Amino acid sequence: GAVVSQHPSRVICKSGTSVKIECRSLDFQATTMFWYRQFPKQSLMLMATSNEGSKATYEQGVEKDKFLINHASLTLSTLTVTSAHPEDSSFYICSAGSDRENEQYFGPGTRLTVT
Amino acid sequence: AQSVTQPDIHITVSEGASLELRCNYSYGATPYLFWYVQSPGQGLQLLLKYFSGDTLVQGIKGFEAEFKRSQSSFNLRKPSVHWSDAAEYFCAVGTYGNKLVFGAGTILRVKS
């Protein structure tokens, strides 16, 4: 299957700072990338969908000014958590999909801890 | 609205015993259905998927699932569980725009 990487795998930042998470599709061109958030012992909640070269579409209740998503190329999407607060601490997972397949390939996730 | 229900939060089975994880979905059109497995602190690995055709789907690691439209179910099964199968399992339905709606997950514990 296709390989999706995320960087960093873990990050600790201070409250009020911003942190960027990268999601890369390593061996295919991802026309669509998805960002999920997973709280401890809970399921994945879709935050936003990004298509290469266009603005991301955010799910209801997700602050687009707080969670900035950029999908500048067919292999890279970034999620920037701006002015992070402890309640933003979570496990963030990206996935990538192509037009040809009704399937998403998931990255390994990024553990964000805001102190 | 689309939804996925996994009624069992935790399941414990003995190693070598059979396993069935339940999944019910609500979706207006013909569903795309998936089962994923997640080990602690890891991303999701696809076990199997159903798009159309044969309603009994074979996946990796000896898992299979059966799509039953009349029951809106897509239960995951394995005839003999191994200790390494201990993980959390998520059922998901694919919706418009290739979005996925996930169930709450079922944590599988394996007794030796």
C-alpha cells in the first residue's frame, strides 16, 4: 500500500506558541489529504479536508484560524496549530487519498503536548 | 447523517479463540466500508475494505468481514486470535468526497 509519513512524531510546545506538523505521501500523488484529531481513548474526528492548490474545507466546530492547513503540493500538506493551548494537546493523524481510489492511507500520527 | 456504531467498547478473548467485532452503519447510499487497526500511539492500518461484489471480504492477518445490507452490518471476524492482535479496531464508512466516518472503536484484549 501507499506510504504516508508525518513529522514530527512527537512535539512538546509551550502555551501560546505555534507548531507545524507535516504530512507527506511518499510514493503517490495525493490530490486530497485529511487531518484528524484523536483524544485519548476516543475515535478519530475529521478536522478538515485539503485539496492540492485550494483552501481547506473545515468540519463544523473546527476553528480554521487556529488550525491552518496548507496543501501546496501533491505530496505535502501541513497543519499549523497556532497559539496552542493545553486543550489542543492531542494525537493528530493525517491521511492521503487520490482521485483514482476510494481509500485513504494514514500517517503514523503526531503526539502534540502543550505545556 | 452517516454514522457508525461499534457496540462493544472492550472485548477480551483467549488466545486461539475466535473473534467477532460488531459494526453497524447508517448511510443512505451504497456504503464503502472499512476496518482499521490501531496499536497504541500508532496510526491506522487498513485490515480490509468493501466496495462492492462479494459480501465476504478477506483481509490481512487472517481477518475477514461480511457485509449484510439487510442488517446494515459489517462485522469483523477471525477464526483464531493471536496475542499480537491485541489493539484497537475501528470500523468506518466512506462518504462523499472520500471522507471517512469512524465508529468509536473496540479495544481487543487477548488472554494467554
